[in-house]
Amino acid sequence: MNLKKHQILNQLDQFTGTQYYYPLWPKVMLTDGTKYLAETVGCYWLMDAIASHILHLPKKETFAGCKLVKVKQGAELVIDDGNGNVLAKQHIRYTDFPLDSMRLYACWGEERWIIMLPSEY
């Protein structure tokens, strides 16, 4: 699917809450919105990158803001605690991600992490 930026953003705005959780890793799930994003723009790599960081956060961390910002041909992924405290960073050398930036949330749900769109929080 070859959607324009505004079409992708319009589609993502339609997701509020979720009906299903989709396994990404044994302790990481995607919501309807993040699964749609991953499939539509081919960014399961982003979900994997987020999962690789959140699984190593201290147990006291139950929320993470995950922001991807494109920089030239690459991107920077920053995981924070929602209060501006950076928990992890990753430089991505190359990406064809179609948006200039993307903000996602990850929340601990008793037994697993759930990666979601802000509108699904």
C-alpha cells in the first residue's frame, strides 16, 4: 500500500482503544493501531526496536514514550519515561519510514508490554 503522509495520519487517527492484542514477542503485544501501522508502512522493525528496549527497563518503569524522528536517511529512536527522562536511545542508520516522526506508547499490563498509538492510550 502506497499511502501519502496525510493519508497514513488520517487512518491512524481512527484508532481509539483496541479490540485485540497481537503478539509481537512473548512479552510484547501490539494493539489494532500499531499492528495496522506496522503492516501498512512495513515498520515491524520499529516495533522490534521498541520491544528490545522496553524489555530491559527496570521493573519500576511501567510506561514508556517512544519517539522516532527521521534524520536525513536515518532516524533516532528515543524511549523516555513520559516525564522527559531518557531511558534508552538508538540510532538507525537507514529507514524508508514515510513519516517525519512518530510517537508511540508502551505500557506494562501486569504480564506483558503493550505498544500502542497515543490515541489508543
